Amino acid sequence: MTLDAAAGRHLLKRGIDPGKDQSYFLFSLTQAQLARAAFPLGDWTKTQVRAYARDRGLLVADKPDSHEICFVPDGDYAAFVERAAGPSAPGRG
């Protein structure tokens, strides 16, 4: 996290690894939230993070990258939406 002293604002910057940066997902954080946030891996590439995890014996070190919505681990998006929003009514056409 960076404090822009001249502007008096905390800045959210992109990570160093352009292929894995997900800072766009954090766009809605407020200044108060940014002031308390810590992103300790922003200066590391994905390869460096995996090597660090591997050196420490973490099981996720070689976990494949997800290309789906990570919070729907079973891939059943319809069931997830129904659990989150409730059953839907049939469409009207």
C-alpha cells in the first residue's frame, strides 16, 4: 500500500506480475480500508510465491491456477446462485 502524501490518499497499485495482478478486484475499498490493508506479495511474481511456499512445504505450492470463480469450488454455479439468491421464478416470454 502506498500513501501519496501530496494528495493525502492511499493508493492501490498493480502487482509486479502483470499476468497475475488482481488489483482490479479491490476497486471498491475505501480510504479507511486501504489505510489498514497489507498486500505483502505485490512485489513478487507468481513463480517466486510458489517457490517460497514449496520451500516451506505448503501443499498449495503446486496447486493449479484456477480459471474459474474460486469461491465455487465444485463448478456448480447454478446451485451457488440459488443458495445465495434463492430459487428463481420461470422466465416470462
